[in-house]
Amino acid sequence: MKIHIKYKNSLDNSEVDAISEFTKRYGELTLSKKSGGSGSIDLVSFIEFSLGGYLINYLAKPIFESYNKGLINEEYFQKLGTDHRKKIIDKTSKIFPYFNGLYLNFLNSKKDQQESISLVENFENFSLYVSLNEKRMTEELLNQFPEALCNTYSIISLRLLELDEPHIVQLYPNFETQTWDYLFMPTVDGFGKFIDKYYSFSENKIHYLATADEFIQKFNITDLSEYKLIINPRS
């Protein structure tokens, strides 16, 4: 598994060394310093992880092959626990111990950091962001993380969920149910204002939000989470 980590100059060298040594136990590490901001998004990260090649090879190919053979359909993405999905999740098993260990050894101590520790993946037709050090993040949620990535990549790449421009999404937990239930998928009109559109996996339904206050109230956004969103509703 290849893991790419970008970090800000402000990160302490001892922390860079610790993350690097830990990561090398699980995969091949490439390390680089972050340049500038995040462009069109408001999410502010001081560390970014990417598993792009691993996700493409072990999520994309099996999904496309199975879909083209008629082995899976839309129901596959709406109901958990099918044998085929379990096989795909098994192929991503290296991700489990890595992110579990990362949570216990690093993420858990960075929840009060206003900036994000993020997973950033740029796929063929969309960019995915996930903030891993949200104040309410738990080890249980990290355990479900590979399956959530599988679900997200699947429904978008197979066009079971159509994205608006600029094709930027954020996977976000339902902290009450301890599931990765929400996919923020703002429209062009929402950028620069607030996240005005999201998808619920549990409902298989798209929801629209009319105001920034509605978004803040729905997702209980605090000053420790507003910079961990692709659009800051208080900016």
C-alpha cells in the first residue's frame, strides 16, 4: 500500500518523524510539504493523507468488473452486508489497522486542533475530502472507514449518484448513530456560502438546505469543526 502524506511547515519535526515511522510499518511512504491553501475549498488541513493508487486498484476495479457482469446493482449500495461487498472490504484490510493505529497514536490527541487532519483523494471524476480529527471522531467510526470509502466511490463512479460542478464532496459521520451516513455535495451556488446539498446513505436520499444556519443546526457545527468543512458556513 502506498501512502502519501503532505504536511505544513508548522508541524513539529518530531511529529513528522513519528507519523513517518508509524506509516512505514503499513505501506510505502512518500512525504512532502504542503504548498499554499486548498484553492476553492475552505477546509484547512495541516496534514493530508492520500491512498489513491490503493483505492483505485482495490475498490474501483472489482466494483466495475462486478457491475459490468451484473453481479451487483443499485440495491448493493443501499443495503449493507452482502457477501460480495465483504470480499471487497477484505481486500482493503490493510487500511483498518493503519487508521486504527493512527487514531490511537495521533488523531485522538489532535481533536482540539482547529485545522484538519484530512484524507484527500482525487479520483477521475471527483475529489473526496474527509476530516479525521473532528472533535466527535471515535475509534468505532475509524473502524467503518474503509467500507464508507467503498460506498462513496461506488455510487459516484457508477453514476448512481450524480454530482454537480465542481465535483467536490466530503464524507461526514452521523455522530449519533456512529456511521458515515452523510456525503456533502454542495452546488455551485453553495460554494462561498454554505453546504447546501447532502446525501444520506441510510435514507438513500438527497437533501437540500436553504440557509447556513440550517446547516449549522443540522450538523451541530462548532468553532472546532468549521475549518474542517469544505465550505465554512461562518466565513
